[in-house]
Amino acid sequence: MNKRFYDLILVGGGLANGLIAWRLRTERPELDILLLEAGEAIGGNHTWSFHDGDLDLHQQAWVAPLVAHRWPRYEVVFPGYARTLESGYASIASSDFARVVSAALGPSLRTGVRVAGLSPTSVRLAGGETLQAGAVIDGRGPQPSSRLALGYQTFLGQEVRLAAPHGLRAPVIMDAGVEQQGGYRFVYLLPFGPDRILIEDTHYVDTLAWEPERLRANIAAYAQGRGWRILDVLREEQGSLPIVLTGDVDGFWADFRGQPTSGLRAGLFHSTTGYSLPHAVRLAERIASLADLSAPKLFEAIRIEAQQAWRAQRFFRLLNRMLFLAGSPDSRWRVMARFYRLPAPLIERFYAARLRLFDKARILSGKPPVPVRAAMNAARMVHPSQIRKPE
């Protein structure tokens, strides 16, 4: 029978909780931790990517065992414009994440476990068993909140094997030279081998409503247009990442009532790109450094981390409102096309969410790619109640 008390229980085996558990097992092996996952394996079916500039050298070193692919550069494509950026890019496959982290945790990981309820210090399992802990971290993904006004980055990706080499030398993180279909749409390409590639159809849209079959048809049409013949679909991943337009961060955290959270549930992601791995790495390091892992102390540490990230991303939420509210959906690509003509170091700092004051001025200078009055109105919308959601 499993023990009924732990120093820490992590509910949900996604990226953030998996990194926290792995970091604690490495740095604090004396702690008695338990990671609970409802599925058969942690990590789900995902690909997580990051830019070299998103992590410092120490962070890159400790996540290196998870990295499946690295490239020294990446490309972007827009109507009438393409660019190669000499900046490193890396991807982690959920299968590698599960293999490495599961091996490190051993019996401290339980999969196939359904959770019926939790509190800051206890977890009630569907079978009736209750586990007690000094603290419980809820990392089961985002939950709806009236405190935030959101857009969404909705995607469906297929890792495929082609009949012949694709010819790509580097990832294409945005190919926006495609039909826009009512929102900022681009195709994301990760070349995993000469004839193996992830083709992901991505849309920045106003609601969670989407049509998987349309996205699958888009991928098939895109491959055909590139002259690629798909032999096999090796796997498929899909999801919707929140893109924050504005919100009440104090109210958002008050609603948790002392429940420690992580990852997307804690709002720890890049407000514009949706990238969450750098935030998850920093949170894992912060938690591993805490002398006191009691629920109140842990909640406070995570809240401070998330609120600091929120304040640091105020400018990104402004950009998001301009992207979603100031122009027609099919013209949103013009905002990003203009951005990608800026200097490469600025673009790297943008992805790392470390923009300088001059960077922000540079991004906003010149004639905007959206109507000026609409851009000014969008900039003034700083409370969720000011943003009317589409019907």
C-alpha cells in the first residue's frame, strides 16, 4: 500500500509538473514526492520548443537530456518576404520527456490515476483513497477564468513520413504565405529527418471553436503544394494555447484560495507566443530552491513568480490587443510580417520576454500595420469587461 503522507504531491504530469518533479528528484533527493498522472504516460502527446536565448547556459545544460532536436537557425515566411535568422532553436518530444523523467522518478510516479478532488494539502482519488502532503501542486492545464480576456492559438500538427526528402535545412516557425481563413494563420514546420517532418496548422483566433477536419485538410493541401507526398502519418497533436489580451491578475490569484498551481494553470507562459517551457524551467528552479515547501509558502512563491511574469509582459498584452482587436482577422499577418523585419537581437529578446525600452519603442515606431484609431482604442482596453467577445 502506498504511503499516505508526502512532502509534495504534483497532480498532472504535464511539462511544468514533470520538470518540477525531475528537478526536485535531482536537487533534493531526500524529499518524498509523488507525481500523479491520469494518462498512461506523462507528457501527453506534445512537442515543446524554445529559442536558445530563452534559457541561460545553466538551464540549457540541465534540460539537455530532454532535447530531441537542435537547429542553428530558423526561417519565417510571409507574402512577398522571407527571412532566415541565425539563432538556435530546439524541440523536446513528449516521448523523450516521459522516458527521461519517468526513469528518474521511479516509484514516485503513478500513472493511470484519476483524481476526484484536491486541496492545498490533500488529494482524493476516484477510488476513495486520500493522500496527504505538506503541499499539493495542481498542474492540470488551464481553467476558464472571468479574470482574463483571451484569444487563442489553436493548432493541429501531424508528424509525417514523406515519399522523398523535404529539402528543408531549418525549422520554419511561421509560414504565413497561406490562406488566412479568418484569423492569423501560419504553418509551422519542424524537420526531424530527411523525410520526416512535423507539419502544424496554426491559427490565432478569437474563440475556442475550431474544426480539426479543416486543419487536417489544410495540412494535406499544404504538403501537396510543396510537392511533398505523405506516406504515413506517424502521430498527431492538437491543442489551444491561451493568448492574454488583458486581465485582473490579483483577482486571478485570489480565486485559487491558496491552492498552489503550475504551468498554464498558473498563467505561466509567454503572453503572445504561448511558449511555456522557459517559464516551466524557471519555476522548477525556484521551487527546488525553497527551504520551506509547505502549502502556504509554496503558494506564495508561485504567486510571486507568476505576478512578476505578468508585470514583465504588460507590453506583450498591448501587442496582443492590437493583433486581435485593431484590424481585420485576415490582416493580422501584417503585424507579424512587420515585426520580422526588425533586428535579429530584438526578435531574440522578444521571444525571451526581455524587451528593453528602446525595443518597445522600435516595435511601435512608424506607420502601424493596423488602423491608428483602432490601435489606440485597443491600447486603452486594460480590463476584461472592456473587451467584448465574439458571439
